[in-house]
Amino acid sequence: MDILRFITAGSVDDGKSTLIGRLLYDSGSILADQLEALHSSNRKNDDGTIDLAILTDGLKAEREQGITIDVAYKYFQTDKRKFIIADAPGHIQYTRNMVTGASNSELAIILIDARNGVSEQTIRHSFLVSLLALPHVVVCINKMDMVDYSEAVFNDIKKAYLEIAGKLNLEEVTFIPVSALKGDNIVNESNAMSWYQGKSLLHHLETVPVTAKAPFEYGRMPVQWVIRPQTEALHDYRGYAGRLVSGTFRVNDQVVVQPSGFSTSISRIEFAEQQLDSAEKGMSVTLHLKDNIDVSRGDMLVAAGREPVVSKKIEADFCWMDSRPLDTSVIYLVQHHSKHTKCKVQEIRYKVNISNLEKYPAEDFKLNDIGRVVIKTADPIAFGRYEESPSNGGAILIDPRTNLTVGALLFRQAVD
């Protein structure tokens, strides 16, 4: 049974947590003790029904304020598929959390309040979805019960969003009119909107194709640990442990160590004390190499003839995540897989005005600003372009003064 990872995003009070709660409740995916706690909760809707948003409120502040602050992950399955849901906050100051949740998703559900239509946060979240190259977008126009299930309202919002989707090159967009509060078109088709002939949300999630983000199958494994026991029994043991981020490695395959460029071949593959003939993307294995060459933590083993770009100067799309503005005079740390190296933001190419998606020159980045920069690193980084290799094209920026993650980088190209 395959797994679909998806994220919900939208403005404050658009009903993201309620939609997820309804999805879990109506699909019978709530455990008995959760159901009992739900019924005994004091939080009720205006009409006296249970507030299903409780199911995703994990933090005390979330329960007290009735808002989503951090990304909440929920797991459920049907007879057709398993699901991992990321419930992202709607507040502007938590855009960074949305980036985190979306980076591991294959589908995004963008919620729009039928009363308010497309908002700035709708554009912001859609822009992030396009940057992160999510292949599937579902626009759930929620609270249809509060606009008398109007087909005209649905069509007007659909038309407005399609203009945004065109600017962002979002290719696959599905529109579903729903009421998370009443359960219309969440798990079961609604009887209140006979004019809508499409699938319910759950039916769509069960049938949407689950494919890789990009047809990128070249073998690449960042080295997380060099294993050298140096015991009497394992005197000559030397293995390189890591997780394959793409492709497949087989015994006797020719590989190149990046960034050094030394080449050798794989002599042995170990997995949980077993000997394997091959290892695939997502597996954590230990590789043994035919030659004793210099390989360190942070290096990358790549398929020979399919080497990634290696550079110290990289152009990248950039999202700033810290309340303290970007300081181009500060030396930050960039983490790309297991590699850490010093870097500076050498140039700000532009920022994006979220309200109209126009690019404009800028001299700084503040919380939640999005744009494009050029970074200069102390050591070369072996990377893939994000749109071709999401697993090898992203990195984070760390402020060494606080050890906080302050930025997300999506690599686009090397700069001469």
C-alpha cells in the first residue's frame, strides 16, 4: 500500500484543522480513547457540535487560543492508501512552519474561505507550493454552508485562483467545494451541492497518482558516518554509512566521491548485518569501497558519469525564517545533508511581493520574506537543481550565534 504525504495550508480560521478532524472522524480513523476525549471536551461549535479541530491541537497554546502554531502531523489509512497529513499554521509569522511541512509533501490542500475568497496568504502559500515543486494542488473552497452552497461563489473563486495558478505555473489544480464543519464533500459526496459532479476530498486523495517529485534516479548518498571500529576482530573494517537520497547503488558500481572527485567502485553493501546486492533510494546502508581513498562525513558518493554540480557559489531561492533580519556581514552556516560549511549571503538578487508576485530589488530579508540570493561557501557543495532533485537540492541556513535555523535554500544553479 503506497503512502501519500500532503499538507493543508490557508489563512487563519479558514478551517484547516477542522477539515483534518472531519477527515479523520468521518473516515473512522479515530481511536476509541481519542473519541472519548473528543466527546468529553468542553470545546464546542456555535451549533453545539464537537469542535473537530481539537484532534490536531497538540500544543497547550493551540488549545487555549484555538489556532495552529506548529506543524501537526497525523497518520491514517483507508483500504486504498496510507496518508501522512501536515497541518500547517495560517498566521503569516508561521510561514516558516509551512515551508517545513511542504518540503516533504507530494500534494497541497489550499483552503479558501468561501466568504472571503482569495487572500494574501492564499497567494503566499501557493507561491511556496510552486517553489517547492509539489506536483498536485487541491483547492478546497470551505464554508460553503455559509454562502448557501452557491455555485456562483464557487465559480468566482475558482476563476480568481486560476489566474494565480497561471502566474505560478501550477499545472495540476483540482477544485472541491466543501464544508468541513458539516462534512460536505470531505469523505462523502454532498447532497447540498448537486451542481458539483466531482469527487469528495477523500476519494480524490485515494486516487491521485503518487509519483516521485522528479524523474531523478542517479545514485547519490551523503556520507553520515565513517565506520572504523579498529578492534582486533575488525582491524581492517572501513565502511561509509548514509541514506540514499536518490537512485540505486549496486555492488561493483563505479562511484565518485564529491567534492574531491576521486573515483572507485562499491565492493560490498551492508544493511542491518545483511549483505545486499543493491540499495535503493530511502535505504540507510553501509557502503564498502574497493580502494582506500579519503572519504569524510559530509562527502557524497555519486554514480560515476552522473555527477552533481559542485560549486562554492550558488544561486538559490530563499525564505528567511528568523525575527532578526538577515545580516549580509555575518558568516552563517549552511547545512546540506550531513555537510556543514561556513557561508555568506553575497548578493540579494530580488525579493517577491506576495500580494502581486512581482520581483523587486532589495537590500535585506526580514521574517517570512521570500526571494533569490547568491551564497558563497567556504567549502564546495555537491548539489542538484531543486526542481530536478528536491532531495539533493535543498539546504538550511543556521545562525552560529544562536544555533537557530534562520533560512531555507532551494538551489537553482552554480554561479561563475
